[in-house]
Amino acid sequence: MEKELKKTALYDACLAAGGKMVDFHGWLLPVQYEGIIAEHKAVREAAGMFDVSHMGQIYFTGKDAYKFLQSVATNDYKLEPGRGAYAHILNEQGGIIDDIIAFCLNGEEFLVVVNSAAREKDYAWFKKKAEGFDVTVRDASDEFSMLALQGPKALDYLEKLDPSIKQLKRFWIKKLSLFGADCYITRTGYTGEDGVEVMGPHATVKELFSWCLANGFKPCGLGARDVLRLEAGYLLSGSDMDESRNPYEASCGWVVKLNKEQDFTAKDIMARVKAEGVKQKLMGFKVKGAGIAREGCAVYKEGKKIGALTSATYSPLFKAIGAGYVPSEIQDGDEVEIEIRGRLVAAQAVKMPFYKNI
């Protein structure tokens, strides 16, 4: 029997705004509204709005909350209320279970935002690793709806709602009352543009969705989001990274803090990988010839297959782009070929991101 697809609390609002719904890891979410190119343009030039209510929120609470986070995450978190950071969580072999952003709410409470497809796996891993720590791990994902509001004009538009939003620093969190209810505002993003995410009660975020429609934000779908994130060099969990890859292979060695005091899962393995180097690494590619590359397309150099794309799309800014794993000796600017519909098409290896604005 086919599994019933889940709907976010904003499903009806997205439909009413013209959203075309697709199955995304078991969730019905809009792939586009007006169109991918128009929505991409809105985010790069003005402001776009994404329903990301499928994302997960997990609390770490208790005397050892900070110590526990440090033990399961690769980054070195600061015990400073309001501050957040990006990190990977690794299995015992150093493979990437997921990437997360965790925020310090107070000395004994952290809010961890996880990817929807990995939510249950992440939660089970956290529960397992919490043994021996004075910490409670609670999955609060069903309590929240979440909007991502991104673009160079996003904060200007939001100033009309609450001027204090613009004062929030990058990768920080604050609690704010919106439409009479407490919400969390975070200043991160997945598009390469400035902006915020709002997590709050379902009814409140529905009100915010309507407000944003009336105040300059264009509704955007998964299609534009995938183009934007690849242009900005952001990895897609489950495609560009998974448990078969480690952070150094994924070109994210910067997120592994080997010198932090707290030991973390697979720290010794990460130290060895850094010292020995990797045989493969994630690189970006720009297609120079005719054709649009897609995930799974093979990468060739001098007639020999050297890898395959894990992400690929059409970019309004750069034409056809992709990312994939290739031998570590491949360098920025190297000439390669990508197999597209049975043809080898000229391409160039490039260091990501393709686009940088923040």
C-alpha cells in the first residue's frame, strides 16, 4: 500500500498561491509557483519565500546539553545564548549522517535543526549517543512550521513587521513575538543570499505566509531552491554527502574542529584522514558545450571515467552546472568531459561556490 504523503500546515496556502506539489521525501511540497527562473530571479534580486516546514527541530536539554552537543557534532560550539553554527554529525566510521545547524538557547538548552529526510535517523542516533549524559533529547518537529525568507531585500521588507529582525547577526537566533505568538528567528539560509528563517506555531506561520505575500515576497518552490543552493555551493544531504563520505571528501574539512577540548564521534578517524589526505573530493563543474547535466552523469578526463555528478541543474547565471566526486588531484580549472545523453560534452572543474554574495 502506498505510503500517505505528509502535508505541512502551509499546504493549502501554498496551493492557493499557485504551488505545484510534488513528493519530496514523503512530503507534498511546491516544486514551483510561477516558474523556476522567475523564482530564482526573485531571490537573487529581491526576496523569496519558501515553505520549509518539513525540516526537523530537536531539543537538547539538561546539565550536559552543551557537552553532549560537542560530543556528537564536528564543529566547536560556543556556550553563548543566541549563537549558532553549522556542523556535521558522523557515524563511528566518520561517514556523514547529516548536516545540522545548532543554536544555544541558554546554558542548558540547544535547538538543533536537521534535514527532513534524516530526521528520524538523526533522532535515533542522538538518543543512542545520549546514554551517560545528563541530557534529554526531544523531537519537537511536529510543533513547528517554518518559513525561509531569502534575498537582498528580505530584511528590508521584514523591517515593517519588526525592526529588530534586521539587527540579528548571521547564524544567531532570537525569540520574537509575531502575531501574538512566540517564534524563533534565525539568520542563516540555503540560497547564498541574506535572509532569515522563522519557526513558530502553525497558525502563526500561516499568518506570516499571508503577510509576506502582501509585502513583497514571491513564493518559491523546491526547483528554484535547488538551483540557488547549488550555485552557492551548499551540499544536499543524502546526495552530495552521506554515510559513505567524510567531511574532508565533501570539501567541508573546515567544519571539523580537531583542536576542540571535547572528543566527538570519529575524531581520531578525522585526524587520520586530515593527515593522510583523501583520494576523492567533491568538486564543482561548469558545462562548456551544449546540454544540461543531471545527477548521475559520468565525469571523464582524457577518455577515462573519473567520477559522477551528485547534483546538477540548469543555472540562469552559469548555464549548466554540477557537483560530483572525482580524484583529489583534479584541480580548479582542469578540463574534463561530462557524459550527457550519451555524448561527452566539454566541461571545466571549478572550486565551489559558483556564486558568492554573503
